[in-house]
Amino acid sequence: MHLLKNIAAITALAITASSRSLRGDVQEILRPSKPPSPIDIPHLGFGTWNLSPNEHNASAAVSHAIEVGYRHIDCAAAYGNEKDVGQGIKEGLKKAGLKREDIWVTSKLWNDKHDPAKVESALDQTLLDLALPYLDLYLMHWPVATLPGGANVISFIPTWNAMSQLPLAGKVRHIGISNFSPSQLHSLLTDPSTTTKPFAHQMELHPYLPQTAWLLYHAQQGIHVTAYSPLGNSNPTYKPSTEHKHKHEAVAPLLENDVVTAIAEKRECTPAQVVLAWGMSRGVSVIPKSQHVERIEENFGAKGCGLEFGDFVGLEGVGDSPVRFSNPSGKWGVGLYEGLQDS
């Protein structure tokens, strides 16, 4: 079957009211990853990207997040801080009087471990570093494999099939993906060798990059969505790249956007709380990160930020000219996000 080249086409497939629709075929053939986790994936999580292990920065931040009330911790081997994150989880659980099964922990398989023979050992290393007996969710970080010589290629089907075996060993409850394009997800779902549907898909998502049609497709497929960088370009890591310099410089920091700040004042919330509440209202899990106690607590307060219909109408216009801030396709020499907003 010809690969779908844009989100409009794949979304149309998802909602076709036909007994032979893609949605129906996938639901009949693929099984969800099992066994289920003791808790459902929380819609407000705590991200750990760029939390430095120096001076126990990561462990202190994670511990405080759990004390504050976060029950969803997002990690990755590529972040280089999983030992410190694991220490933070241990300390946070103890201080909050919780057990391992009271929180949701996600981690990710990095590109240099796409060889099916390396998948389980990569998970084992993550579990060792985090000092945890299992993960609730293990994601393929990118649909990109880094070969022994250093070259990057789009490759994910063999890796996914190896990941599909992991829940059987009890080391992970669910498996999922991150940063896939519509055609890549379609290929994964319809490949004859695929037996397990992704539980979740983590992607960049915020008012500057709302991706509403793509989100609708996931809802039709029963695939949960987690939004990384939910506060947009408030992250100092997102300095304008040469490839996207002009587009990035053309937009104000999301938390200084006029629409966002006006809604924040009206609802007596902070701009960050408005943006996070917007994300959660769409059924998405958001995973803001911070090393600062005040910001960690502020972001958690998004659960109490009530938005009204007019607010959503205003925020919808913020993404009229969508901007993506995370796109390593040029650096890696591979095509990413084809068929999506601001690809």
C-alpha cells in the first residue's frame, strides 16, 4: 500500500466509517501491551530532560516533585541522569509515604540500541540505573537507528518487534513510540510482523504546535499521547537553529504570548498553568520539567487552573503558524516529521 504522505490522509483513514477501515483492521489484529499498570497514566507528569546530575540536581528535583504530588516521572537513557533520577524516586517515595506501584515511570530506548539483540539489555540497564523492578512505559525514543559506524537511518520495525517481547518478561507494563511521522506510524501498525499496538506516542505538543488532526488520529486508534516541551520555547535549549532560525525568532516565548498572558490574568493562573491546563484538557499527558522548587510547585498548580470555552478559542489561534522547536533531522541526516505541521 502506498505510504500516506500527509496527516489529512491518515486522519481520513482513521475516521472512515467502514468495516474495512484502518482503525478497524488495527483494532482487530493488534493487541495492547500487557499486563496493565497498577495506575492509569497521569495527565500531569514531571520531565527530567536536561536535569543535570551535578550536585544532585536531578535527584532533588524528582524527589520534590513526588512530594508535591506528581505521580508520573518521565526519563530516558539519553538524558544521562537515570541514576540520579532513580535516587530521586527512592527519596520522593519515602518522603511521600508511597510505594513503587503508586507512581508511573516512563523511559526510552536510545537510537544506538535499535539492534533487536540490544533492546532487552538496554532496558535492563535503565532498570538498574533507576533501581526499579519494572517500568510502566518504555518508548522507542526516535524511529532512527544509529549504526555502529555512526550513520543514522530510519529503522523501527525490527526494534519494535523486539520491544513487543518485553512485557512478557514483566520488566515493562506497556511499550510505545516517540517522534514518529504519520507514514511511520501507519507502517508500524500495518506491518505483517507487528503484533502489539503502541500504548502511547510522545511528541512535541504545545499551543505553537497544536497538531489537532494528528491528535485526533491517535484518539481514533486508542493510542495515548504525551506532550514533551509542553511549555514550547520557554526551554533555553531551544535556541534558533540555522535550519529554522527565522521561524523561531519570529515568535515570542510562549509564556509571554499576548493571548496566553491575557488568559492567565483573567483566570488568576500563571501563563505556564494556562498552557499546561490547555494540554491536559485535550486528553494529553504533559511533562514539564524544572529544577526550581517554585516552578515545580507552580506547574503542579495547573491542575487547578480552570479554562473556559472562550479561552480555548483564543488559544487555538496561537498555533495558526505552527512552529516546531525540536527537529534534529538536519543534524542526523534523516527525514523526520514528514506530513506534520511545520515539518
